Amino acid sequence: MSKRQNDPFKIDDLMKSFVKENKLEKGLDKVNVEAAWADMMGNGVNNYTNSVKLHKDTLYVELSSSVLREELSYGKDKIISMLNESLGKNLITKLILR
């Protein structure tokens, strides 16, 4: 018969250890990047965004508007830093707009 542990655990700590033990961090990062893009860019850009994919440290964003793609290309460094700040870690080092 096992004894029940009475040590208090924070749910946040349990989730972090579960994610780490099951090697789920990369998958969660991909989902979090997509959500951060949607939140940061707003409806105007999201209406023209076909896909957002993170591969290694590069974020690939497919846009249906060449004008918007050109406009966003001028602020790539700022977009990368804002996304990394939103994510709480430096995941993205390169942004490719297609």
C-alpha cells in the first residue's frame, strides 16, 4: 500500500516537469509562436496570413498580400524582438516572409 504524499506542489511546476519529461517543449513553442503572431499582428495582418511555422530558430510566415509582405519586411528585426519578448525566450532569430 503506497502512502499518499502530502507535500504541496504547484500546478505550474508539475506542468513544466511533465512537458520537460515528455519532450513536448518544441511542439508547445510552435503553438505559442502562432498564437503570439496572431495576438501581436492583429486582425489586419491575420486576414492576410496563410500560415505561421517555426522550424528550428526560423519563423516562416506565408502572406497572401505582396504589399503587406513588403511592408512587414522593413520591420523584421522589430517583429522578431517583439515575438521573442511575448514568448519570454529567444526562440526566433530569423523571419522569412513568403
